[in-house]
Amino acid sequence: MPKIIPVKELKNTVAISQMCHLSDEPIFITKNGYGDMVLMSMRAFERMKYEDYLVQKVEEAERDIAEGRYTEGLDWMDQLIESI
């Protein structure tokens, strides 16, 4: 469940830091009742970026397969052996 807090609660930085690390999820900061910012631990941010990277690589691979830009594994091994 996402944590949502008002911007005025940012004064207690130690508690906010603990919240970020304990939940390992983003904390949504509101201002005047509307979304304003998102805070998260570095670990959660790095995990999110890595997941985005993996999704991008899978999408690239799927495009390559759909467009016929691939080599079967055994064929690739044969080509490698022939090049030695």
C-alpha cells in the first residue's frame, strides 16, 4: 500500500528516511492535497531503474525476433566454431 504524506511532514528527516527504507516503496508527498513529489530509498530507486532496463531489453529482443533478426542457438555455435 503506498504511503502518502503531506509536505509539512518532511521536517522529520530521520523518520522519513526510516519510512523509505522500511517500506522499500516510494512515498508520495502531497501539497495542498495534490501530488507534488515522490521519495524513495536509493535501493528502491536502483531496483526500479534495473527493472526498467530489463523491460527495455526484453522489448528489444521481442522486436528483433518479430523482425527476423536472430540466430538459432545451435547455428550460432556452429558459426562460432567455424570462425575459430
